[in-house]
Amino acid sequence: MDQPALSVKARIEKEVLGTIIDGLNSGELTAENAQVVAKDTLAALQKIDKHEESILKFYKDLSDKHPLFKILYTRINAEVVKARELSAHRNALVALDIGNIDEAKKIATGAMEATAHEATINN
């Protein structure tokens, strides 16, 4: 599991959430449609999580058979654990999924402001 795979999941969360919030604010997306999109997105993210689990199992089995690969398993395991931590974007998607639109907007706004702040600092 490399860093680009982890960033793809974060990118999905961030971009879909941003588009949902924009659609809600512009009126192009109803609250009900936002819930459906959030539910579909969370289902896709769950599939990605399961795929990560199968990759982790591969590395675990490999390290059990060949101790030389233990360091790879340890690194991959740390990456997967980090990726599983619920991000603010995913929390907002969960809020949308259960119909808490105002809370989702509040979480999303905070997450987007934090991302913009990080981008400013990193440049």
C-alpha cells in the first residue's frame, strides 16, 4: 500500500463532499439526493477499506512465512491504521447520510478551511 492509494481515498472524501456542499448551497442538489450520494460514497469507501484489509493480510502472511518482510508489514499496517481514522470529510458524509445536513455543512466548512490553511503553510 503506497501513499497514493491512501490519498485517493482522502481525495474521494474531500471532492465528493465539496461537490455535495456546493450543490446544496446552489440548490442543484436536494437534501434527499445528498443523502443518497453520501450513502453511495460511504459504501465505495467501505469497499476500499476492505481491499486495504486484503492487502494487509497478504503482507502479514508474507511476514509470517519470511521474517525479512516484517518491516514491510509493520509499515503497511501503520499506513492502513492511519487511513482508517475517520477524517472530517468522512464524518461530514456520515452526517449527510443520516440526514443531518446542517451538521455536515458545519463539519465540511471546518475541514475545507483546515485544508486551505495546510495548503498555505505547505507552500
